[in-house]
Amino acid sequence: MKVMAQMSMVMNLDKCIGCHTCSVTCKQAWTNRTGTEYVWFNNVETRPGLGYPRTYEDQDVWQGGWTLNRRGKLKLKSGGRAKKLATIFSNPKMPTIYDYYEPWTYEYDMLLSAPADSKHTPVARPKSLLTGQDMNIEWSANWDDMLGGSTETMADDPVLKKMNTQVKAEFEETFMFYLPRICEHCLNPSCVAACPSGAMYKRTEDGVVLVDQDQCRGWRMCVTGCPYKKVYFNHQTGKAEKCTMCYPRIEAGLPTVCAETCVGRLRYIGLVLYDADKVGEAAATPDEHDLLDAQRGVFLDPFDPEVIEAARAEGIPADWIEAAQNSPIWKLITDYEVALPLHPEYRTLPMVWYIPPLSPVVDVVTASGNDGEDAKTLLTALSTMRIPLEYLAELFTAGDPAPVERVLRRLAAMRSYMRDINLGQDPQEEIAAAVGMTGAEIEEMYHLLAIAKYEDRYVIPATHAEIAAELEDMACSLDVHGGPGMGGMGPFGTGSGGEVPASVENFHALKDRQTSPYTPSTPGRTNLLNWDGRGSSGLFPPAADERDDETSGKAGTVTVDAAPAEGGVFSDDIDDNPAVSKVDPYPAGDPGPEAGGTTRTGDHSPGNEPPVRDEDR
């Protein structure tokens, strides 16, 4: 047993309202630059629909993911080394810009420069961001939103093609839901295996899949290998890019940007422990319908003493083990068994799971004039209504409706059980027993799914506190020209984070950084943008007598050569003013090491380091 940790995400689809806030904030944080105009690390699809890029789920065409050979061994659906060598300079199995969309802007200057007395209304025509030429808008990343144009594109939905004629004809009148998608950060990533240059890798510490920009040679085999088509090609840099799971934020104990800004609070992030030795065996399960149970069998019980001992032997910190025990991911996947993977038949063992929506069923029951909250009515409807059950099964369980029905039955039981409690009635234990749960488990699941607080939804173990300050100055995997890893002062000012603002997107993080002992902010200064409203320390420059008191006789403090009115400087300007000198840190009578004296070897803990003299700069 080889214990490893994996950062994972679960999304409750019943809570998604299709606002696309997650997509927009991700776009602004990661892909708001030249070469990534068409790139959406996070996108929200309306289901049923073609998805983005269109028909990406048709692996007979795109050949993503894994398949089994005649001996039952895993092999890439896109082919082995020989095939890749033959097509390395021209990969034919890739979506075109037509399958994504041609990004555009509008000729806004026509509106601004049009004469006031013009007889005709000025029009801002769409201009291609790739060619700069006039274009007609024919597709986008959100073309299927709210089933727009679905009557024309319905026949091309790869999932609907597998279903019967009745479903195809009635789906628009029956149900609709939203499906947010990011990179799955799979346990068995086919994109990593497909990369000829070895640029794609899976981090051992938390399982995040990244692209080494220096190693990438732009072969684009990873785009073909990913069945979810979440690897993109940057035409400006000639490199592959993908969702990073906001790892600079994860390392600081913060949720991803898409989770932080989610309006519906539908995302859960946590850590799970898994047995790396079982990954290959689980992915090679012969029957596709058994892949769900096989992947659940890979996960390890964080409360098992043997697992804890093995995790410690692998160097997993104690706080990470504790985080795995408190993880909402473990509860939703294993304890309650209400979360399902997206397209397990691709055999990549995805680690972004989904709780299927119950709302389509409730809406149909309510529209028929029945009580959509009644347990018997809901459970009967689930067993008789195959639409949308079959569609959900094609998405989450490789076409097997039984696991989807079990999940929806538990969600329906929770809805009915908690309604009685909220109305002041006695809870019906038989409702919980009918779905294999107890009343206490129903209530715990309700608190997690319905009213969970911030700290319950996001259980993310940060890197040890002693190096937390250094984490914000780490280089980014997208440290390319114009990329988010290029640095520069962010939108929060000079005191709000230094060069990498990707990990400080929320107010709470800014406040913690201001008040924590590991704050990277300039000492003695308070940024108004993250000021907590208490006290006035650091808001105004100290008075002259206060400065004199502070700078008199203290080792390591700053002496000012000129008065403030004459252009003097304070302690936070020392790096920019060579006129500032430091108090001699050596004892009286000791000339220092330059003159043969002793070297100071005292306490060098943070805050007590010997200052660097001007001569040593």
C-alpha cells in the first residue's frame, strides 16, 4: 500500500444557477491575455447540449482517454508511441477553432468616433481577435445556454445519441441543468501519458496536474489525450496550458478562484487519501459499470490506524491526515455515496465529482399537480421516470442508471425528511431507512449539502505556517510572457501581496495577511484596501517626537539623515534610499569582523536577525 494525497472537488449541481461567475473570475485570473482568448479553464455547460468544445464527449472522433487492449491492459485511445511518432508534426485528432469558437471583440471606436449629426446609427461590428477581420458570430463557449438553439443542435449531442427516440423528442420539455467543468486532475491522467516531451506531470504532494512551460514543445498530443478537452494550446507562446486548480491559493489554504466566487456555494474542496498501487488495477476494470466501485475502492479510510501509519511513513504531515479525516469529499463520496465521477468510462479516474440534480425530477412531479416534496411521490417518480435518469447515467455512471437512482433517492429522502423537521412535525425514520440511512446521517448530510459554512465546504490544509510568507512569492507554472506568473503589483496595492496576487483574492485572506505574524506587508504600513476598521496604527505617519523615540538606542532600527520636512525617509523606505544607514549591531569596543573583531552569533530568529550594514550590501 502506497498512500498518497489528492486534492479533489465535488459540485452539487442542484445549486448551480448558471450565472457563470466562476468562469468569468477564472478567466480574469488565469487566461485574460494574448494567446488564450478562446481558453476557458472553467466553463459552465447547459445540459443537454454539445458542450465546449462542441461534441468533446465523442471519443470515437477525438480519441481521448484510455481503452483496453486484447489482453485487458490499458492503452491510450489515441495510440501508442509509433502512432504518435508518425503524427508528431501534424496531429489530426484535435478540435479546430471552429469546435471551440473564434474569439471576437467589437469595433467600439465606431461608436465613440461617430459624428453627432450622423443620419445612420453607428454599429460596432464584431472583429476577430485572431485575424482582426470582420466576422459573423456563429458559436461560442456558452452557445447552448438555457437550451438556446437546442432544437437545431440536439441531434449532435453525443450523450443523446446513445438514448432512445422518446428522450430525444421530449428532453427539452422535461429537464435542464447546468454542468460546471474544470480539469479533473485525474488519478490516471491520459494527458500526462500522451505528452511526448514529458512536460505534463502530476504533483506528488497533492495530485494537481500541471504543465512545465519550459519543457513543453507544443506537440499538442495532450489536447488529444485529454477526453475532457481541458488542455488548451496557447498560439502566442506555442505552449500547452490547463487548469492549475489555483495551486498558489491551495498551498496557502485558500479555495480555488471558481469556488471562492461561486454564487450558489455548490463547490466542496478537500483532501482524500488513496492507494497509488491500486490505480492501474482500478482503471483496467473490464466492465465499465464497475468503474465507479473500483475507483471508490482506491480511496483509503483516513480513520484506519494502518492507513494513518502508512501515510506517516510516506511523509504525509499530521495536519494533512487530519484534513483528510475532516474532508467533505470523503463524506460525500464514501460515507453518503451521493457524489459521482464525470464519464468514468474514460478510465482516467477523475477527481472532480458531481452530485446529480434532483430538481428536474421535482419539477416534473410538481408540474403534474402532485406534491414534489412528498417522499412516496418522489421515490415512485424516480423509479418510473426514465427521463432524465438515463441522461444522467450516461454522464456519471457509464450508462448504468442504478447508482444514479440510488443517489437521487437519498437526495429525495433528505428533502422529505428535513421538511417534516422544519415544519415542526415528527421526523419519519422510515424515510431514512428506505434509502439505507439513519435519521442522524440524513441530518448530517443535510447540514453539509444545504447550510454548510465556509470552513466546512473548504477543508484545505495549508503548507506549514513557517513558510507561508514564501509561498506568495513562488513562481507560477504559467510564468510566461504576459502570463499570471509574471508578477507585478496587483489590484490591492503595494501592501497587499507583493508580486503574485493569485492567492489573495478575498477580503478574509487580505485581513489575515495583515494581522498574521507571517504577513508579507511592509512593516509599519496599513493598506486601506484590507484595513479591518479597527484602530489607526499604520494609517498615518508618526509624529516627529514619536519617530525620535522609536529610533533612539534600538539595535537594528533606522537613523534618518534628514528631517522629514527636508526629504528624510522612514524605515519602510530603506531599500530605496542609500542615504539611510543602520545602527551598528556589534558591541561597544568591537570593531566588527572587517577589522578582525568577532562575528555576532546571537539569536537569529525572525525579528532578531543582525541587520546588514551598508558596507556589506
